[in-house]
Amino acid sequence: MVDKSKKTIRVKVNGAEHTVSIRPDRLLLDMLREDLGLTGTKRGCGNGKCGTCSIIMDGKLVDSCLVPAMKADGSEILTVEGLAGEGDLHPIQEAFLEKGAVQCGFCTPGMLLAAKSLLDENPDPSIERIKEAISGNLCRCTGYTKIIEAIESVSKGDETGQRT
Amino acid sequence: MFWDDYLRVESVDEALDYLDRLHGAGRVIAGGTDLVLQLQAGQKKASCLVDVSSVSSLCGITHKNGKICIGAATTHSQISSSSLLTTNAPSLSEACSQIGSPQIRNIGTVGGNIVNAQPAADSVIALLALNATCTIVSKNGLRDMPIGTLFSGPGISTIDSTQDIVTEISFDAVSSSAGSAFYRLSRRKAGSLPILNCAVCLRWNSEEDIITELRIAMGPVAPTPIRLYETEKAFTSDTFSMKLMREALNKAFDEVNPRSSLRGGREYRNEMAKVLVKRAMLKALEIAGWKNGR
């Protein structure tokens, strides 16, 4: 039976087209995690302060906990699951590993996407610009120094594929 | 359920039709960064949200007939990165660049910041000093309202989003003898609401060393964003000097009426109001061509 209280939306997530039947008051974060099973995007504060639910929607970094899923209808979304290629990590992910920018890992998906959003727009940002770009993402382990170093190393084109 | 239905519209007329048919049960949503949380917390109610964020006529910044016009659904990111605004209203670019976080600025809109009516809404403080006008449409027609008339209490706007839509915000493009500036005091550099914020817009007469036109806006020093009219009068009453500055800042101290909150105490805010007005005045004067210590 068709549930009339549900709406159908179409989204392209990490390159794959999805048609989702969803209650109109669901949030994009919940749709990604529960309907599409993409649990890489984390729920932290749930009110737009911590940034761990960050995703890239139509090229813009947004907090998916504040975005009604209906707003994403027709959009293109990138989550942390879409960063790596076939068997290869994204250079930003490699840099995070290389520099030890991952501690507990809970903020990492959001940090990676904030970094990608910055580097897509500005491939050679200053340290100040890097700090501003991740200013909406909290790291509870306070490992900011390594995160900033990692993002800087990608922009400088350091050899990041040679982990020891 | 927080809301039962969600409609995305392509035009203002379509949105007005929906709101009309919903008889008060509909509500306009733009970026939703404040509204979604308020609906979840039960602070606001709506059975149907009408999303105007993809209406193209509500997005963008233009310069026409000496006026700068900003579509109400323009995001804070778009405003802070607009070269037209960096030149014509640096105070507004600066204000929008300090709201929330990059994620919030990418989706939150200037129209939403106005309707949300917080006493220290950064973009509103800047727009108040720019003497901005808001264009609001409803089924009953269109009205142009000075931004200062749109607030009746903390979080309470005279714009009724169950039937009104803010379409545009406009203000005079600034001339070379004019300057504007915005300063904000907050506990952290990001994700933090202001302890105090202040915007200034002025015109400078370098022949006579006098400020000929001045508007100072400040928050949160009253239940709504306010202008400091007495302070403005003091600054424009005589040729400009540091002595005049001191006298005018004392007026600012008397004129503001902040309250104590988690973000800052009343006494601290009262003292810091003087500091913020001074910083904003010096910056705006410098932009307008004032030569310090001449």
C-alpha cells in the first residue's frame, strides 16, 4: 500500500541515482544514514554546531542535520563514502593518515569534506584560510594541528601515497 | 511530526498561492538553519513548509539606479564573497562572514536572518546602519518597510511568515566620501553568537572635518536591534576630534541597555559598547577618507 504521507525524492549520492520515499519532515542526515545506509556521516550535536554531519550538496558544504531531506530533492550529494575511488583513497584521506590527523575519528568524515570543499575552491589556501574552512567542525580530541598540517600537505602536493 | 508537508516552489506567486490556501498553517522556509531547530523544539508551528530558496528572482545581488539590491534568499556566503558589496558595503560583507560557520553561511539567507529577528542578528545590525529597506509581499500586495520597523521583541518580527515573503533588501550604494564598518565581540571566532555587535555607516566632509551623516546600529543592547540616535547626534554636533569621540562614546554608554546573559554580563557589555563603537567609527572614518592625527 502506498503511504500518502510520504513523498518521493530523487537524489544523486556519490554518483549513484536514488529514488527515496520519505516522510516530509525527515532530515537529510537521517535519510543518508537510515534510508541509504551511509553511516559515514555522523550525528553529533544535531543543531549545526559541531559539523560532523557535514556533506557537500551541489558543491556547497552544509550541515545535513539542519537540511530537510526535501530540500535535497534533485541535488547531487557527496558523503565521505564517495571520496575514495576504486581501491584508492582520496589524496585528502591519504594526507590525514600520513599526518596522524585521525584520533577517535568521529569528526573525520566532516573534516574531510570541509577540506575537500576548501581545496575544490582554492587549491593553495593559507593556514588562516584552512582554519576558517574547518571552523564549523569541532574535534573533541582537539587534534587540530595535525588536521591543518594534513590539509596543507595536500595543497602543497606533498607525496602522500607513501606511508611507511 | 514536526511538519506534515513540504513544498518547493519556483516563483513568489506560487508561494503566495500556497500560503493563501493554507490559511496560516503554512510557513515560509529559506535556508532553515534556525527554523528547522525551532520547529523541532516546538517554538514555532507549521503544518506545511513552503521552501522559497530556489526561487531565482529571490537570489542574487545587483546594482541599479544607485541602489544595491539583495534578493532575500541570497546566502551569507554569497554576500560575504560579493565584490560589489566589499566595495559598497564592507560592513555587510564583514557581518555576514562572521555568522555561524561556513556550513551555516552556505545555506542560511539574509531574509531568514531578518525574519528570525534576533536582537544581535549580524546582517540586521549592518543593514540597519545602511538604512536598508525591505520589500515584503503578501496576497494583499507589496510594501517597502525600513528595516528598523520590522522588529517588535526578541525573536519577534512584524513579518508574518505564514503569509508574508521578504523578497528584497535594498540600500544606497556608498559614495567615495562614505564609509561603513562592522565589529563583533564573541567568545570564539566561529560558531558563536555575538556578545555585542556594532555597525556604522557615515559620510565624511574632509573640507570641514565633520561627519555629515551617521548611523550607528548595535545589538544585543535592547530587545530588538537598535540605532544609537543620541550617540549619532553627539558625533555630528561639531568638527570631529578625539575629544568629540570621547563625549560621544559616553553617550553610547548611557544609551545602550544590555542585559546579563551567559554570553556576557550587563556591566561588561555596557563598557565594551564604547570600545566597539570606537573601533567601528575609526574604521568607517578611515574608509571615508579621514586622515588620523592630521
